[in-house]
Amino acid sequence: MQRFGLGAVLALIGAGVGLGATGAAADGRLEARYRLSLGGLELGRAAYLLEVDDKAYVASGSARLTGVVQAVSSGKGAAGARGAIDRGTLQPRSFAMEAESDRKNEAIRLVMSGAAVTDMSVEPPVLPALDRVPVTEKDKRNIFDPMTATLIMVPGTDNPLSAKACGRTLSIFDGRQRYDIELIFDRMDNVKAEKGYAGPAVVCRIAYRPVAGHKPDRKSVKYMMNNKDMFVWLAPVAGTRMLVPFRAQVATLLGVAELEAQSFITEPTVGRKAAASTTGQ
């Protein structure tokens, strides 16, 4: 299966940049569940949890194969990230990912400070190869992990559901590869989950630009670099100026891979925390 196509969809919910907002990010919570499909055929299910206040954020996600694919191959994974919010900017502190399949198990852990990786472990390790662009120490600086990249913060005081949500480049390091994801405003749209959110979403076109850790001559890499059919629908997290993926669509060599929220439940938590504090006095 074309690896980047499905991998990019999963990375969009955490299987990668928040842009600084002016003022506090406020407090909010999101619990979402997604369906992953390829060519209309269900491949898996994913879950995503986000909790954020004006000082920190914690995000976690999990995914597993389902349907007919589960009969021929098993697979599941989980990822999590946490970081600080200082003067309206996201500062990732840690990222961890584990995945299991019939063929291999993977585990990646990153520790970050000042938008740079200070410690990391990757299992199985990346083996040197003549046809692979090497990852340098420079490639591990000024980056965000894949999960932090699902948090899009819109600066200013205008409605965050606007073209401003796009128009940015996400510099991502996932432990194996360093790449850029460019978001380009495409249009506004309306979305509706079976449970939870129904309303406007910002649609961004996605462009993939590999930097290091990839094999330039690989057919799948060339395909994704020239892929014009990759989109993400961003929906708001209540009580914050954050947007996160509600839906993602990526054309792959095997058909269109799509991730769409079946449940998207979000609520502000400032009032709830204040009430709890008052009750405890």
C-alpha cells in the first residue's frame, strides 16, 4: 500500500504546526472518533483526544484496522504529545508513537525543547542507505512533531474559521523523516458529524515537500510530491482559537484515502473549571 498516502491521513490526527495566537488560548476539550477508508471501503477506526488551556496542551490518538482488511492483516497504533503554550505559541515537549502490525512493531519517542529535538529513540532504527537523504542535526531544529501539527492556532481576534487558518507551512520531524506540509486555502465548507459538531470548516489544500530521511527516487515519494489531490477540513475546538482536522482526503496509488469524523464532541472548559474550584472551597 502506498505508505505516505495513508500515513499522511493518520498524521493529520496524530498517528505536523501551531501558529502563535495573540493572547491566551483559553480552555477547551475535544473528543473525536474517525473512520478511515480507501476507495469507499472501510480500513480502520481512529480516536483523538485533546485538552488545552492557556498554559499547556495534551493530545493523544489511537487507530486500528477494521473490516475486511482485518481478516488478512492486523494493525493498531497509538500516539501522544504534550507541550506548553507560552505567549500564544505552541512549544512541544514530548511525542511518542507505537504501532503494531503483522510485519513489524515500531516505537518512536522524541523529547523537545525550544522547537528542537534534544533526545530521541527510534525502533527499529533507521539504517543508512546510499539512496536515502540523511537526516542532520539541523533537520531536527525548528520543527514540530506530527501530533502538535494537528493543532492550528489562528492569530488575532477575527473569526479563526477563515482563510488565515491555511496559508502556512508545517515543518515536521517524525523521528524518521523531516518534511514540510504546506497548507493553502481552498474554500469554506459545512460539515456534520453523526454526533457532536455541525457547522463551518476551513478547507486547505495540502502540498508535501520532503526534506530529509526519504528516498528521492522512490515512486511513492515522487507521486506524493506531485499530488494535487490532498485536502484537510479544519473545525474549531470550543473555547479556544484552535482548529483541528475534521476530515482529510488524500489521493493514493490505490485510490482515495479518507479520514472523517463520525463523532466530534467539543466544549469549553473554563466555566467548568471555575465552577469546580468554587465548589471545592
